[in-house]
Amino acid sequence: MVPEEVFKRRHYGTPPLFSLIIVNSVLICFIVPFFATCGTIHWLFWVFLALLSTYNFFTVRRYREELTKVMLIAYGISLVVEVAGILLFLHKTCSPTL
């Protein structure tokens, strides 16, 4: 027999900010190697970043009442990590190989 507490639990699904962080990370992983190289950054890179930032703005705006301070701090940290990843990738591809 199943205890009653199991049926009282609520599952609210994946938080929208978690999905946003995953989408950002996956898109950055695909965009950077194709459009950003050592010598040049293709203009499509900036178009993709502009579209991604627009998507982020409207997603955060839509779910503003559900976002807590901790979630916004996590989102900010993820953005800093993604920018650092882009810079690290560009620095790694530009440095001479040993």
C-alpha cells in the first residue's frame, strides 16, 4: 500500500530559469566554435548573441514574479561563467601550441 504523503506531494516542473541557463550554455557551446576564431569574429556571432540576449530578456521578464533573489544570483553567475568560457576558448585557440 502506498502512503498518503506520496499523493500530497506537488511537482511544479523544471524552474524556467534552469531551462534558460541550459539553453544559454548549449547555444554558446555551438555558436563560439563556429563563428569566433582567433583572428576574426564573424558577424553572425553578434547576431546570435543579440537574439539570445533578447530571448533572455523576455524570458526573465515573463517569469519575474517566480524568480527569487537566489535564482537571479545563479543566473548572473551562469552568465559570468559563459563569458569566461568564451574568452577562455578564444585565448586557447589563439595561443601557440607547444
